[in-house]
Amino acid sequence: MTALFVFTLKTPHRWQGRAGGLVHPQALQNVPLRTLTATNDMEADLGNIVRSFLETNRQVGAIFPLLLVEVSRHPELRPALDVAWENVGYLISTLKHHQARGALQRENPLNTLGALVGPLFVTGMIQKVDPDPPTIDVEEYVRAFLHGRATGRR
């Protein structure tokens, strides 16, 4: 898997990262996020989202927010952003499934997604600089998320 941690722009077409190469959309097509399928077990599905999100970030870095920021200045990154956005769609479809069956509050699924994975971005940043980084207990994390969003019907 091509590493995609993006730090600096070397030229308008090349990104400097661990691999020192282009941001290839193909590298974003074989990530754990793309394997998600919804079931009727919301807690298990949310745990799978968290695990696949963490593993995808481990494999390719937190590329999505960087692509969102940089694509307006560097349109050649659009193909990579399009694939990253497809990956987000897998997460959203699982959340929509649980909203439709009444297990999660009905709201814009991007808001739900932000509430679920947003804190993971912060934890990821801390883990990069902290000599004793916090670990994530996925089940505990999901329970804490659901405490504020579950409707009681699971």
C-alpha cells in the first residue's frame, strides 16, 4: 500500500510524504473503509466503522481533510479526493441504514459521521507527538458515542 501522509508540496504535481510520490487514487481504493456493510447490529457496525477508520488512517494517513483543503489550489488532486469521498460514502450508508431503521437519531449523516470520527482525528494527532499516546478501546468509544445519539431502539 502506498503511504500517503502529506506534509509539503514539492512541486504543483508532486507531494512529499513517506512514499515521496504522487497521491494515487488507486491507493485509496483498497482501504478497510471500502469493506463496510451495514447489519442490524448498530454497535457492531459502529465498532467496525471506528476500526476501519483507524486502520485506513494507519495505512494512508489522514488524507481526506488535507485533500479537501488542497484540491482548490491543486486540481490535479481531484481524482484522489473523489475516491476519498467514495470511501466516506461507505461510512454514511451504514449510518443512514441505522437512521432509517430508527436506531440512530435522524440528522444529516455527515453530522453523525463528524461526531463519530471527528475525535479520532484529534487522537491521531496526539498519538503522533505523545511519547505515551492514548489508546482507543473501540467498544468503550462506541458506547460513549451512542450515549448521546441512540434512540433506545437497537
